[in-house]
Amino acid sequence: MNLPFSELAIKGVLLARVQIYTDHRGWLIETFRADWLKNPDGLPVMGYVAMTLPGVIRGPHEHRFQTDWFAFLGPSDFQIFLWDNRQSSVSFNTHLQLQLGEKEPALLIVPPGVVHAYKNIGVKPGLVYNYPNQLYRGNNRTEEPDEIRYETDPQKRFLIE
């Protein structure tokens, strides 16, 4: 079974609406399967969950080498901001905004060089799952983080509106 990922207007950014399996016990959503990816370099090597309070923004930042595999499932909704910052990309300087989460559960794959941020636009704390293909700070957390942060960028290139 292949989850139908679609490439968005930013080259390499993939989106898939999730399948929700329900029964008398509740529901189940698959957030990762190795057979969904054609590129084994994109396989996740770790996972984490971040809880974000209403109105709070995480990012913007980008990675040099890391691909993020986000699952926006709820229990809140998020405004996602994406900018292609790769000068060699056919979609360089393209900016996208998406609303994903409880109302629109989906998986979002963000490749290296794409600046990304998200804001909880709901009224309750929201969870975001991420399955990156790089270990945060490398093996045993001995390396510098693979992040370029723009929250305090004086040029304000990546504004959250």
C-alpha cells in the first residue's frame, strides 16, 4: 500500500492526507511506513512529539542535511509556513502556507534547505510528531545541531503573518 504523497509547489515538499482507521475502540493513523519512501536516505532515524500552546510559533528554521517528516494530526490546528531557500531549486523563493491538524490531518515531508515554521491557530494545546532522518545533534548528542534559525533574523526574510 502506498500513501498518496503529492509534491507541492516547493520542489521536494510532499503532502499526504492520512487514512484514519476507526472501530469500536477508537481510531488509528499510520504516521510512517518504510514502504512509502522511494529514497532510503529519507528514512527516519528518530522520532519526537512537540506540544505547542495556542498562539505559539515554532520556527522559522531550516536544516542543511535533515529531512523532517511531520505528522499534524490534532488535537489542534496549525498554520504551516514554508519557504524554498535553495538557490539551485526550480522553486527557489516560493512561499507556501498550509492549514493542517485536527480538521485536516496530514503528513508533511520537508527537505533540507526549505525554511519551515508552524503556529498553533487552535484554542487548545496541539501535538506535532516528527520523524527526522538525522539524529538531533548526532550520535550521543556530540555535534552541533543541523539548524539555521531565523527567529531573530534582522533582515526579516521569513515573516510569520
